[in-house]
Amino acid sequence: MKIISTVKEMQKISLALKTKGETISFVPTMGFLHKGHLSLIKIAKQQADTVIVSIFVNPTQFGPNEDLDKYPKDFKKDRELCENEGVDYLFYPDVKEIYPENFQTYIELSKLPKYLCGKNRPTHFKGVATVVTKLFNITQPDIAIFGKKDYQQFQIIKQMVKDLHLPIKIIGGEIIREDDGLAMSSRNKYLKSAERESALSLSKSLKLAEDLIKKGETNLLLVREEIKKFIESFPYTEIDYISTVDPQLLTNIDNLPKNGFLLALAVKVGRARLIDNQLIKKES
Amino acid sequence: MKIISTVKEMQKISLALKTKGETISFVPTMGFLHKGHLSLIKIAKQQADTVIVSIFVNPTQFGPNEDLDKYPKDFKKDRELCENEGVDYLFYPDVKEIYPENFQTYIELSKLPKYLCGKNRPTHFKGVATVVTKLFNITQPDIAIFGKKDYQQFQIIKQMVKDLHLPIKIIGGEIIREDDGLAMSSRNKYLKSAERESALSLSKSLKLAEDLIKKGETNLLLVREEIKKFIESFPYTEIDYISTVDPQLLTNIDNLPKNGFLLALAVKVGRARLIDNQLIKKES
């Protein structure tokens, strides 16, 4: 595995691979890798000749009071994990390399970022869309893989790729969970042991909603109310949102549709802001 | 020459050419081609194996009270001109093809569009940056050529390509003028015969400034004042801006710098909004 730190070298390698007719799959990450990331890398391995993983904690997707400075890092472990998964190139640039002086070009979507996480993180997806486009142009992938825990991000990237005509296939990797149900996240590291039980309120809420729908509930407003009460019954929790939305448009839904809906949650547990989601259908 | 009207077909052709190792040069236009456009196509011919020209009157770069509906068209003549210049592919999509339902991704620069034309056309360069990125991804060029009459556009495209790491070389084509000095523009068609003399106030202002600098003037504020009086002496003229700026940053300059400055003008003559510009140095 080669570690590449400059845009110029990474792009030169990628363009040379493309000229040789090799296919490239790409997994962008912010590092501190867990089994969720590794599941994406495994998909990448199956999909193309060459696998590129990037590790870059992107400052433009963090708000002013968010955890940019505290975001967990462990490059040595990340490098080992990537090596073990058979990654070919690890792209590991510093911030000045991606955002040099006078950088000023941003990509923004006008609709999808208005919902869910975008409401309380108004510049987050602008930062995501911008850095992902940059990374795509640097690594020239045929296929890119994103985790569905960040469901809104996944939908935004798909829409952006379509709108900008990027010749890249976007694949979503399923949410990977701890044995007790907690969705894997680098931010789980922030959880104190006393908070860990409360963190399960998210995945348990998904089950609760599924059960309510199975029992015949069709009023999603009531489902959201039940989940709200449930999560509030755990200590250390502070709800950001509990949303039932159209899985493509991310617009609010109050009555159970035939094709199902997405239940998406964001809850602060201690200082960890956690998210989780699930597609729920009547006959799921 | 092949005329292509769908994104899918154009991109398929471009990607197939790239796979074969052929180079592509690209000239994006809004049609109603004149000798300025043809000079860009001639550069394109010299620079790559395959030349793609696009004709697309991009609605997102027009403001609400601008001339989108009146923008001149002559596809039959454009097609002939392109054929005569040896263009290989003419990409001629309709608006729905480029902006389908639910389109929502835009590219915006935070600095360069604040100056010159961007002041009175606040969404213009967002539309330009967005459509050019889309056209780049569709036509996959190695080289793209833009006319320097739209100097601010040229600088914005270069900055955007750098910021987004697009592997494309941007070349600027010099301003092409009528025999009397009027910069070629599709919008010259709007000029009534009585207004034609007044349209020359722009190119004559460039000469006036050059003469003032040659004579030792170093106060660009005074140069702008002289030009203002000069243009106002012509009937039918309404000044949008007379600016002396840094050629890269487009920021205002009041004292003649060693490396010169850009004089940029926008003047309405009748219903034609005309622009012109020139780099001016002490020893030019």
C-alpha cells in the first residue's frame, strides 16, 4: 500500500491508472476507522481493480461550535487496517494541500440539505459536497462507496453526481452495528461508560417504530411522539431531531406511505452527537 | 461533424475517446457564433485530436430582467461555421437535458464574482461556473478555450478548475475586433445603426487609457474619471462600471502598479450591454 500526501501525485497516479484501462474504487473517510469503514473497503475491493481510501478531516464540513479540533485520530492504526484490507493507495493530505490560499470554490445543493442534519448544521453539506467533488477529481474513481449511516450525505452525493454528470457509480454500504445495536461511528469514542446505555436509545427507537408500524400504526406523527418519549426516558439524551421522511426527497411524511419511509434520528448523548436511521415499510 | 443532443450520448463518446487515448479540446458557447468564437475553435483544433463545441444558452446565468428570451440564435449558420472549422462534435442539448426536474447542485466562488460584472449580475457567475462544470464532465476535455472578452469569466473558470482539481488546461483566446475596434459579441446584434458609433466608446476608452498611462499618468482614479467623461460624451450610453483592477484578484487599484492593471468596462448602449477590457502596462 502506498501512502500519498499530495494532490498532484495522487491525481497523476489515478489518471495513469485510467489511461491503462484500470478501474478505480474509492472510499473517502475522516479516519479513526471502524468496522463500518472496513465494510465499505470490502465492497470497494470487489468492485474495481484498484482501491483508493482517503483520510481527511475536512474542516469545511464542521460548524464553528462543532468537534473539528477534538475529532479522534489514530493514523498508525488506520494505516494498518487499510493495509490489512488490501487497499492500494491511502490518500492522506493535510489541510493546506486541499484548501490552499485563495481557495474559493464551493458546491451547494438547494434542496436536500434543508432537511434532517442540515437544519442544525447549515453549512455541513456544502463542505461535504465540496470536498467530495475535489476528492473525486483527484482520485478519478469509477465507483465510490459511502456508508448509509450518513443517509442524508449518501442521498446528497448521489444527487450531486447526477446533477454534475460525474461518471461515477455511487454505492451505499449498510449500517454496521455493535453487538448491542449501536451504529458504528468514530464519534462513539466520545461516549462515557455511563452514557453508553443511553446511546442505545437510537437503535432501540428504530425497533420501536418498526413494531408500531407492524401493529398497524399509520400516523407517523404519533410514531415520532412515542419515540420522543422513549428517548427522553434515557438520561444524558438531548434530541436534535426525530424525522419520518421520504427516502429520496427527505421531505416530511405524516401518514404511512405504501413504499415506506425513512426514520432518521439525531440525538446528543453527553458530548457525542449520534445519528441513526432505517427504512421502514408496512411489510418489512 | 456529428450533432449530439443528449448528455448520455455525448459523455459516452467523450469517455470512449479518452479510453482510446485521444485528447479532447472543448469550446463552450451560447451560439450565434462570430469570428471571436471561430478564433477559439481554431486554437482548439491545434491543441487536441478531437474538437467538441457546445451551443447552449444557459438560463441559470441570466438575471430575471436580462435578455434570455431575446438572446440571438441561428443554429443553421452556427452548424455551417462549425463544420467549416473542422469541429468533430457539436453538442446542442435543450434546457431540460441540462437542467432536469429536481436539479439542485450549484457551484459558486466566494471572491472573484464580487467584482466587475458580478456586482450588477449577482447570480451570473454561479450559473456560469455550474454549467461549465457540467459541460466539462459531459465532454471530458483535456483543454478548454475561453475568450478573454469575458475576462472575469476566464479568471473564474481558471480558479474553479484549480480549486476543484479538474485535470483540464484552460486557454484564453484574445479579443477579436471588428475593423473599427468594436469587440466581437453576439450582443452587438442588438445595436441600432444610430448606436453603433456610441458602441465604439468602449474600445476607444481603452486607447485613451493607454495614452494617458504612456504620457505618465499614474493616478488610475483620474484615468477612470477621464474615461467616464469620454463615454458620457457619446449618446445612448449608460455606464455600468469603469474599473481598474488587479488582473488576477480583480480587486480595485488606484495607483499604477509595475506589472500593470486590467481596465475593464461595461456600458449599456441602447439595449445592448457591452463589455471590453485590456491589460495596460507602463511600457505596453
